Amino acid sequence: MRRLAALTIVIGLTCISGCKSSTNSQAPQQSTAAPAPAPADSSAPSSSTPSSAPAPADNAAAPAPAPAPAPVAAAPEPPPPVVVPAGTSITVRLGQALSSKTNKTGDSFTASLSTPISINGKTAIPSSSPVSGSVVSAAAKGKIKGAGELDLTLTGITINGTPYQIATNTLERTVKGKGKRTAVTTGGGAGVGALIGGLAGGGKGAAIGAGVGAGAGFAGGAFTGNQQIELPVETVLTFKLTQSITLQ
């Protein structure tokens, strides 16, 4: 009886001990099955905070160089200047009357180019270009042994609005004695100017003349009864350049 009671006690203690160990072994499994959530890391970026721009890469490509400027085309060379050579004839038409009686040395006069001047087939100086001249010498009857004298030269010409100084031969005109008439060229002229016709009363285009040989002379004139030289308006005179003209 006592042995049975003792065996019963031992069996009961064994059961109790087994139940405790089973309970203790299950408790940790339940605690590990659902671990507590880890605390939020304050250093981690919040989903509501906008992300910062990514840092540029160290090996970013360098910007492409600017294209080289296009070469500037060279300006075309200006055409060579036009040169009117010495020896060129300049035929003018007087714009005012001249007289050995009324004009004096140093007086200026006006005229216009009667015939255009061409160089290499192109008009270099158009007709009607304004011309200026000077009275080199003038003397009325009785001041030089009774002879009348009128010497002229050209000093300037305006071409397409640009004035140029020029140098020409001198046209000398003298009258010696009653009824005697002479016309001489100097300053480079090699011939004698010939006078064709003349009117004592004057007037526009009163007389026409021409140069002879390499010289040039008065193309027109009129003589009064007291041996005065009268060149009316529009008298045509021909001179020769003694120096070339370079046109701009």
C-alpha cells in the first residue's frame, strides 16, 4: 500500500515537472514569433521630406567648346584711279565775255567743258563740267606799243562734284597794228592757233577756230576797230594739259 502511494506521488511529480518545462519552452517561442517593432531611425529620411538633388558626378562631361567664328571675307580691292594724262586736249566754252580792254592780269573767268574726255573707252570727264581759268596777261591798245594782248590759262575743273586743280598751256592772243591779227600758243603748245572767222560786234558763238599741229589756240574771237581782243560768251577755246589729273 505504501509503495503504491509512493509510486503515485512520483508519477504525479513527474507529470507536474513535465508540464512546467513544456510551458517554459513554449513561452520563448511565442515571444520570438512577434518581435516588437524597432524604433524609427531619426537619421533616415522621412517619406514626407522631399529628397535633395543628387550630387554631380565628378566625371561629368565638360561643356562643348564654342564654334569658331566664320572667316570674314576680304574686302574687294578698289579699282585703280583714272589718270587723265598730260597732253590731253581740253576744249571749253566761255561762260563770260573777255576783253583785252576791260580785263586785267589776274582776273578769273568761268567756262564749261565743251567736249567730254574719255579714257580707255569710258567717259572720265563729262561735258558741261565747270571749268575755271585765269587771265595771265591783258593789255589794251596803247599800253604795249599800241598792241592789244590777252593771254589765258585754265586752273581748275569740277568733275562729278569734286574740284581738281589743273595746269594747262597758256593761250596768247595779240593784235599788232590795224588789220593785223596773230594767235600764238605757249606753255607746251607746239603749233600756232588758227582763227577762222570773226565778228566785230560779238555775240554767242560768234566765231569758231581750231588748233594747228600739236598746239592749241583760240577757237573764236572778234576784233574791234581799235585793235582790242574781244572774246564773247560761248567762245570755244582749246587748251592742253601740262600735268596729268588723277581722278578719285
